[in-house]
Amino acid sequence: MIVVATGDFELYHEVVGELRDRGATFTTVEPGEPLPDRTTVVVTAPDDEVDLPPDVDRVTATAGEARRAVEESMAILRGGEGRTVVGIDPGTRPGIAVLVGGTIVAAFQVPLADAVDLVRGEVADAADPLVRVGDGARLQSAQLVNELSDVPVELVDETGTTPYLGTGARGMGDVLAAVNIARLTGERVDGREVEPTPGELQSIKDRSRRRSDGEVTIDERLARRVATGELTVDEAVDEHRNGDG
């Protein structure tokens, strides 16, 4: 069982909220009070004084670190920390799933421009993280792989990873695909080079015209820079308007 024993008011409420959201079994005590017999792990602030039996683990955190502390505590309950693996179903709004020891601990769907920073934040405190990126949506997949050069990355064959979605599950497909991608072994890569097709470049040009309300259609050179992730469509439109295209 998880026990929360901290005098830090903010940390206490954050940790308790995280535990309740996950349906975890836990209790709370004041720092220094005896721990219940079934205690497995105690969550405290770094300066809380706790009399810790030899068979009980301690997880320390400060306000703002509650999610990390709860994930670490629950991993201990499962018998070990396990590896942190992030699966990404690429696209203009990638699905992202974070697994620790095979258990899903977080899921997201964000704009492509936000995906890399989000993933870096999720693996920042992990001892041996791994990111698995699906090989579909070639241009977005390549952009993610290339920008995550500071994290171990595997490229995964994502064939069949998107499940059938029944009633009420609409919109969950990319996130569920990311979970499946995280659980598949891929090929370790340091980068991915993709030559955009004429159709992909034309699609980017068309998007630039829509984003500018019909005022601007960027040229092929700017479209290619968008395709490789060097620019966003909006940045390419701005460059064209400033005469840099």
C-alpha cells in the first residue's frame, strides 16, 4: 500500500489527487507517525522526517512532481520500476502513450509542433528511456525521429496498430495506436531521411493557401523546408510574404 506522509500542503494535495485519479489504494499519516503494517512505499517531501522500516521504500518529491512520484510508487508496487517507453503514432496531431514497465501511465494527443518537447519532458527523469515512433505519416515521422536525436529511438512498423473503434471511442484511435507502437520492437535509428513526393509538396502548398485565406501559395523550396520540419506552414507563409521565398 502507498502511504502519503508529508507536511508539504501543496505536495499532499497533488499526490492525493493523482492517486485518486488512478483508483490507487492509499492512506495518509502525519510525518513521524507510525506507518500501517501493509505499507510498501511512502511518499514524502525531501525534508519530511519519517521512521522507515527496512522493507519499505521511500519516494521523495516536491510540489509539481506529484505525477512522477505516484508513477514511481506504483511501479514499486508492481515489483520494480520497469523501463519507460514512449510510443508515438505520427501525424499532424500525434498520439503519444507513455508506458512504465508495460503499464500505461499517461496518454496525449497534441499538435506536431508540441510533441517533441512533451516527449522530452516525459522521459527527463527516466533512467533508461526508449521512444518508439511509427513509420507511417512519413514526413511527420521523420521530423519526430530527427528532432529526438538526444533520446534512444526505434522506428516501428505500425501496420495494424490502429484498432477498431466501437461506439463512444471516436477520436481515441491515434492514442491507442501509440500504445500498440510502444509495445512493438522496432529498428534503432539515429535519423530518418525522407524525400517528399510531388503530391506531398503540393499538399503543403495547398495548406499554405488555406492558412493564408487564399492570399499566398508558397513555392516548392519553402514547401520542401516545411516537409523536412525546418519550417511550419505559417512560418513558410510569413517568409513568402517577406520576400524570402
